[in-house]
Amino acid sequence: MGHEIDFLPVGEESKGGDAIALRFGNLRGRREEQTVMVVDGGYTDCGDALVEHIKKHYGTDRIDIVVSTHTDQDHICGLKTVLEKMSVGQLLMHLPWDHSEAMERARTSAYWRGRLNDPARRMLEAAMELEAVARRRGVEIVEPFAGVGSKDGVFNVLGPTAAYYEQLLSDLLGRTAASSAQLAYEALVRKMLEAAKKLVPESWLAESLRDDGTTTPANNASVVSLLETDGMKMLLTGDAGIPALTHVADALEDIGFAPGDLDLVQVPHHGSRRNVGPTILDRLLGPMENGVTRGIACVSAPRKNPDHRHPAKKVTNAFLRRGYPVYATQGATLTRRHDAPNRAGYGPAQSLPFHHMVEDDGGA
């Protein structure tokens, strides 16, 4: 069984996003022998790029499954264009109002919506907008919890479970205005520190990445999925953080997965140092080992990226130490292909180097 997976470029300056097209099956056969998917759509203008990419390289205007991993704008906005301009069989997206009375009230009442904190309101409104397009276009909606997948078993959702998603919703809704303001202030301080951040030495044997990174409940609610064709395993992570990825590692181990079994892994959250740590990477990728290559890692990063915020150098170093050289979009489409037709204009990509100078976290 062949496959093609394409990470399209998203973002020009410091902000990136995710827009992924893929297909699997008999890629030299009829369209009916293939499954075509989109996982996230980047910003609004990325939707048109996805549509044109699929028409040109996959030769179809029909998508079997669209996956919205979570509601951040750099992942969800382009999906509305995809739903509008393509024939779509199924949309996998979470419906927060089906898992929270507060979200259900806010969905039908502007008054209650106004009482939500900003992150919860943004999640709700983004989900409502995408759902409305899908309903109008007659697209079936399925919530992507662990165990959901394609009928042939090639594509499977590993997380979140419904229970974990509801816990994350509760955490998100529990944030007060004061706590949201504090988080916004902390984010501003982080940006200021990053702008003035100095680099510090790092060697192959001395890893500075830490296990205490944290991300938002919305990011941890990201759909994490596994694609398996011809014995090859590919993990798509969205913006999942350490707690979410720990649940995924548990699920993988339950089905006999061993660290390092992945042939391709998406670097979570565009390479943020707050989404991975040594312990979870050891469980997913295997231990640090010199001179070994177990697979590859792909990361969506903006083209110019002047501050080199994403991907963090210490993160790409951590993947490389564990046998996963990192390839970044940075303005170009990354493609991984197996048993697929040749594609004109594509050639070998260059992985990111090992960095001997990395970001200084300043003990924070």
C-alpha cells in the first residue's frame, strides 16, 4: 500500500501553522482505491493552497476525511475553504458543547458566551464556524476521540479520549479572568525574554531540554493520530503537549509499540520547547544514541522566522539525538512518499543541523 504525506508551508514571519494533505492506498490505481485526507488547514489563505495541491498532485476534488486537530486559528481557518471548495465525505472535529453545559449555554446565548473567558470563547466560536460550514455543505461530522479511524484501519486516532477531553474543557473553563490575564502577561514576558534571549552551549551528550514544559488545555486537546501503511508508522501530533503525549504513549504501548518504531513523527506545536521533554521523547523515539537513524521528524515552521522561535534549537537537537533528523517546511512543501508515482519538481530535502548553541531558558 502506497502513501503520500505533504506538509504545506504556513506562515511567513514568526508565526507558523499546520496544513497537511495525505493519501494512501493504490496510488497508481483508480481514485476508488485511495483514501485522501486533510489534517488541519492553516490560516485562511492556506485553504486555497490545499485545494490546489490536492487537485494537482492527487488528481481529485474529493476528500474522504478532513481532520481538525483543534481550534487554534493557525490550524482551523483554512479548513472552511477546503469544505467550501471540495467534496468532503467526513469531518472529524470536537464539539465542545456536547461535553460541557457551559459551552452548550454559550453556543445558544450571546449573554452566556460573553461570560466565558477568552480562550474558551475562542474555542467555541471557531468550532461553531467550522461546524456551520460542514452542516451547510452536508458533511458528516464525527468527533475524533481515541479509537475513531478509517474503515480500513490505516488511520487511527490515539487521543484524546472523551474523558481526557472533558477534563481539559473543565480546566479551560475554570480559568478566571484574572488567571487569563496572568497567562497573557506571562506570555508577553516570555516574548520579551525570547527577543533578548542569549544562546548557550549544548553538546551531544549534554541535553538542556527539560520535562517541565507546559502548554494550554486547548493545545492538549489536539487530535493525535497514527497512520500505518506497509508496516510504516507515522504519528501526527498537532499542538499536543507532554500530558497529552503521555496518554498517547500509553495507548501505543498497549498495542505493542516500542520506542523508536515510528518512521515519521510530526514535531508538536511547530517545535516549541514547552510541548516535549526528554522523558516523553524517550518513550516515543527511543533513547539517545549516537550514529543511529530510526526515522524522520517533520515540523511546520515559518519561512523567515527571524527570531528562530519555532522550532527551538534544543528541540530539534533532542529529536536528532534520538535518531530523528528534523525537516522543516520554512516556505516549501515537505513530502514523504512510498510506492507512489513520481512527482515533477520535487527533490531531496536538507534536514536541520545539530546546534551547538541553543536558547537559554534562564532557569525558567
